[in-house]
Amino acid sequence: MARGLFITGFTISEVLAIQQRAKELLLEGKTIMNWNDAETSAAKQFVMPVAEVLDECGHALRVLDPATYGRPRNVAVSQVSGYLPK
């Protein structure tokens, strides 16, 4: 679930650019990169999984411009713990 990471301090155009780059990486299969040679090896993984980046971008766009991208999805949760007498 999106946490609103791309809302404060980001413009709509920046969020769209992040979203586009995440889509490109997903389509190219470049979410994890590995390099190997005879003596060394290295792996690079992006800071956030692509699916999470896309979810965050969608959430940010709905918050920043609800008229274009729709209203943010709100989820309510309730929980009862312990005994409740009738």
C-alpha cells in the first residue's frame, strides 16, 4: 500500500518522470543487475522495487491532481482486542 512518498516536494511532472522510468526498467527487465568477471562479482538492485514505485506514483498523482487522476484510495481498518460484554 502506498505511503505517500512522492507527494511532498514532488511536482506532477517529476512523478510522471519517475513513473515512466520505472515502467521502462520493468519492460527491459532491469530491476536487478549483476556483473561478473573472473575475480569479482557485483549486484545492483534499485532502492525500491518497481511495483512499489509504480504504486507510489499512482498514489501521488491521485493526491496531487485528483481531477485528472481520480481521488486517492482511502482504506479504513478497525480492530477489537479483548473481551466485549454483551
